[in-house]
Amino acid sequence: MIVRMCVVCRSRLLQNEMLRLQCKNQEIIRFSGEGRSFYICKSCINSKKLDKIIQEICRIDKTSVKNIVTTIKEM
């Protein structure tokens, strides 16, 4: 059992209970097996802090964040 940390709430959960995502070309995609990734727990998908965290991780402007957060919620 592998434990990982959510980038939003910092809670530690089992890896299979979280979404593993990565930023690629300033878009959020499911982890492709290459590069860096991050985990978000399912309870933080609707968090108010998610916008700010995604903006920091992907280094994008505020206007692009809303589209990305919508994409995450659909996953």
C-alpha cells in the first residue's frame, strides 16, 4: 500500500483513492507516465483552494485556471 499526499488539503491517503494528474503544455491531464505529477483527493475537487493550487503548480494565469478546474471536475 502506497500513501500519497493531496496538494490541496495535505491529507495522506492511499494512492488508489486519489487522482494523479500532471501539467503538460499548461493543461491538466491524467498522469502519462513521464514527468512530474501531483495528487488530489476526491474531496478537494470542489475545494475553493483548488484554483490557487493549480495556478501555482502549472504556472498559469487566473483566466486559464477556471477551464482547467472544470476539466478536473469532469475526470
